[in-house]
Amino acid sequence: MAHRLYQELAEIPTPASASFLSRNAIRLDLSIRDHVRNVKRSITKTIHVASEDNLISASSEAGDIVRSTVSPSGKRTANLRETADPNVPGSRKRYVEIWLGDRLQVCHDVTKAHGAFYVDDTIGSLAFNDSETALLYSAEANAPRGDSDNDPYARFRYTPQLGEGLQGKKRPTTYLMKWDAASNSTPSDIAATTTPWYAASTSSTTTLLGQAVFAGDNRAFATEYLYTGDGRLLGAKWCYNRPARIVSLATGDVEPFSFDQSIQEGRSNRSPRVYTDANGTSTLFWLSNDLGGAHASCTSLHSVELGSSTAAASTILDKIWDPAKAEFPGFYPDFVLPTKPFVNLDSGLHVVTQSTWGSRSTVLLISASTGAVKNLTPDSDGKAYSWAVLSADGDDQVICTRSSPSIPPEVVLGRLSKSGEVSWRVIFKPSLSEPIAQALTTLQGSIVPIPDRHPTETIVLRSVSGSPTSTVPPCITMPHGGPHMTTTTAFNAVAAALALQGYTISSPNYTGSLGFGERYIRKLLGACGTLDVQDCIASVQHLIKLGISEAGPGKQFIQGGSHGGFLAGHLIGQYPDIFAAAVIRNPVISCGEISTSDIHDWYYAESGLPFDQKTLMTPETYATLYAASPIAHVDAVRARVLLLIGEVDQRVAPTQGINYYHALKGRGKPVEMLCFPGDSHTLDSVEAAFIGWRASFDWFEAVRG
């Protein structure tokens, strides 16, 4: 059955993180979807790579461990553990564990010290100091009790939330835990202390810290998220343009590191990383993007040598505006750098990380001294892999994961020569059933440029199994969200399952997508609902011209979420005769209705309108936003529409999709809507993702030509 095919593809393990335990031993953490229990599970493997025949340990399940990290020596592991409180239904107990090999060294109960741990990349922290006698991590500070004579209203004062993906969280705090590493007492008896760690330059009552890393034993750096002038805390998840800066922390009598802060002004700064060389000299690296404007853009990489009063911060990589064909298009990494991104070659220290390059994600080797960039994973074999860096060892090794439209994620070890040449070796592949493995060999992926619409191109995925036939498969166009994101050639279970059911999948990267140069990101601002829509329909028409798809009843479909849903709404309204059916997830339907969104600025920026702390929605502004919205074309819609709505979405108000449902229903249009309690913008819970896929497939099958 079709839905079982999807489940089996979605259950393929996904590499989440990796660490070097030693030169020849690697710890690998994998994430797995469990459709029986409707949960995401985490497992850990140890891979020994001393010989060509990799020795892989049996899997161990993480259980209630929500995050873990390996110490610098590889001998210790820190676990953040959350368990159900047997004495208080609905409550959780929290512990920090330190393991020395297979011996539990410390077990510290921090349930009363703070709230839930932060385990995401946006805020989360977990790191040992150099001597492995202290640990820092991120957690939600306890709310004020409100029974103080000094402020009886503290418990009721308004505090903004962090927004989508971090629902209910308001006070991210960095905690420092210390313990007696030499003690031989039982783990629960070892004295351990946990205290909030604030930056000396900020007030503890307003400091929002995350992404903390040690710089030695008693100093650290963290990202501080800042409120806007009107007291907002704009949603940070997937937004690279938020007010944020790198701050220095220190304990006891130790002075924090300082450097010229002017390089951070007007920038959204994040992801500190510290490298210490054999002489004890430390260098801080971090990422930044333009403040405001597009929610993602070309990223800059900075560094500064620490401990020197004369060292000036420098920009290693800056934005690339309009790259020549096949040239480096600029730096588009994930929100954070890999936890350990450094390698050493004859030419000096390098940062190794992934970056979007057109419609692929590739591994870059970046010189820390000159900014020279080398693409370590060009598409020389035509397999169109997309890559991600999991970790480097500080010397000459890097662990990556790679996949393609037809090849599920596998783990690859790279060894660099001192001149920067790399040799790759696959050290882990997922186990697939024979039917799935055989089916995947029939999938064919390609990147198709769209003529006269540079840099627009689309990733096409289709099955080429069976004997030749004159029947052209129906095509599902799947524009990505954002809009400043990119669909890469990475394996996607949703697309693969639909392709194996006889659909051609087209995933256009329209103007505004990352990986093509800053010019094309900026070009979309003020043209949303026009330029991106034109790019998408041009991709549809070009594939028809090539004979990859065809026009006609039941031959063209559209599916998208968030901004991809915005595009789907526009396309079925502006081109009502082309699409037979649409599946739209948590869409932006009416750009002027933004009251509950955590990214008010997005609606203004994408429409080319100014936004600051005094901005109000005026009738004139609303008229401009309405005209750029899918709702303006609702009367023309003829396609049957399925809406999938997360009821706790804080990015796009659920009322946008709900009101669209009623608008279509009231006009006698064929429409259905499924709502998912407890799911937010991504609809990424195991159950919501499965039901969403199954309902989408059934929706298209009903009118498939």
C-alpha cells in the first residue's frame, strides 16, 4: 500500500550528530521515526574505522536523554536527561549526568534549579571546559514567583515568548555546572553546583543567552538575543536577521575576553566557536547576517584572536553579490556552524562546513587566514549528492552525511591531505528492505534550469521503472517555504514516496532562494506574489515543453507549506485552468492579517515596506499587502484544495488557513481541511507528517489523469 511505502521511507535513520572519540572511533547519533508509537527515537552507534571493514557497535537507544555531548578528550560524555515525575502527574524531572567511559561519575538533579533544557540549534548549548571539570548548558530560567515585597506583580508582568518552535519559552539562560572530578563518591553524593552564567555587560533580568561555548576553563562566549525597541522578541527560528550579538562570559576573578565590538554593529551575530592552538592561543569565530530585511541572506564569517589587546576582528568571508556561472555564490551555512568545524593543513587553520551552492548543499574548506574557499564535494560523479558536516577532529578528518533524491542519508569519513585534497569513505549506510532498495534504484533526479529566468531552476524527481510508455506521469510542483530557503538534492521521503507512486516531482528554486548570490535574494523583496509566482509557473510550462510533464485534466498539481503555501494559493488563483488539485500546509493567505505571528517584520520586508518599532498596520498598508496575497484571487480558484493546519502555529496564524477554508467553502469550491492539535508550523510530528502525506496522496489520486 502507498502509505506503507511512505512509512518505510520516512523510518530510514537520519544522522543527527557525530563526534570523534579518538582518531579511529566515531560516535554516531541517529534519529528514527516510529509510526507504531508515533514518536521520534534516537539511537547511538560507535564506529571503529581503523581498518577498511568498519566495526559498528549494536545500537543503543537514548531513551529520555534529550541531548548529549562528548568531552574534548573523548573520555567523558555529558547527558541532559528528562524523565516523568512519578509523584507529580504531568511534571518532569531533570538531571545532568557525567559519564567517564561506562561509569556514571556525576548525576545532578536540577529539577528545581530551572525549567526545561534547550536542545535546539537556535538556543541550545552543551559543552565541557578544557579540563573537563565544568559543563555549560542552556535551560529555561524559573519564572518569578511574584510573592516578593519588592515586586508583587513580577509573576504577571508580560514577557514575550521566543516564538515558533520554542513555544512557551521566554527566559533562555546559560548554566554553569561544576563538580569534584577527583571524588570517588557515588554519583548522587558528588558535590555539584549549577548556577546561571550571565554576561558581565548585561542585566540578568533581561539577558537571553544561548549557543554558549567554552574558551578555556573559566571563560566562554554566547549569543545574546535582544528585544526590539518596542519590547518584541522576534521569532528567531529560521530567521538569520534578528538583533543578536556575541558576548563574553567569565567566572570568579577571571576577566572576560574583550574585542572591538564595532564589527558586530548592524549585524545579526550568532554561532560562536573557539579554536585553541598548540601554543594556547585562542581564536573566536562566528557568523553574521544583515540585520533586518530578508529573513535569510548571504552569511559572513568573522574571527578575532583572543587575549591580545591589539588584535582586530576580521571578516573572513563577506557576501557575494552576483556570482559568475559556476563560481562560489557566497556563504549559506545552516543557522549554526558544526560544533567542531576545524581542520589543520600545511596552509594553516581551516573551517570546514556545509553551504548551499545552487540546488545542492556542498562541503566548503575555508582558510581562516585568507578566506580562500575550496569546494570539497563538487558534483563530479553526476549523482547530485547534498552534503552536511557533522564534525571535524581539529586535525585532518571530517565526518559528513550525504544523500541524493534517490539515495538515503549515509555517513562518510573524509581524510584531508596536508595540501587540502580529500578522500572519502562511506562508514555507515542504513539497512533497507530489498523491495525499498530496489524501488529506489528506479528514481532519477536532475536539476533543470528555467530559460530566461536566471537563477531559477527546479529539481525534478521521477521513477523510470518499467517498459517505455506513451503516458506522461502527472506532475506535482512543490515550491519551498521561506521564501529565502532552498530545496536541495537531499533525500526527501515525501517526494520519493510520491515519485514511486508514479508522480513526477518538481521542486523549483525561484528568485529569492539561497545559494545563487545576494542580488537574487534582494530581488524578491517587494515582488512577493509576482516574481516568485512567475518563476514557478515558468517551471511548470518549461517541463511541459520538455515533455517531462503535460497539461490537461488531472495532470498538474501543486503542494506547499508556509511561503510554499502562499505560492500554491497564488498559482491556483492566478492560473486556475492549470492545476487540478492543491495541498496547502499552514499557508500565508492574507498578508495584512499578522497579529499573532512571531515575525511581523517578514510581511513588511517581503512586500518592500519599511518596518521599525513604530510601524502600525494602516489602511493603505493593508491594501498593499492584500493585493499581494492569495486571498485576492480566491474567486478564480477552480482546483480542489486540501488544507493542513497546525493548531499551535506561531509563525503563520492558523486563522489564515481556516479563513481560506471558509472563503472557498462559501464560494462552493471543493475544499477540505485537516487540523492537528499540538502541531505547529512544520507539521513535523510523526503522526501529522504521516497523515499529511496519506491525505495528500489520496487527494491527488481522486483526480489523477
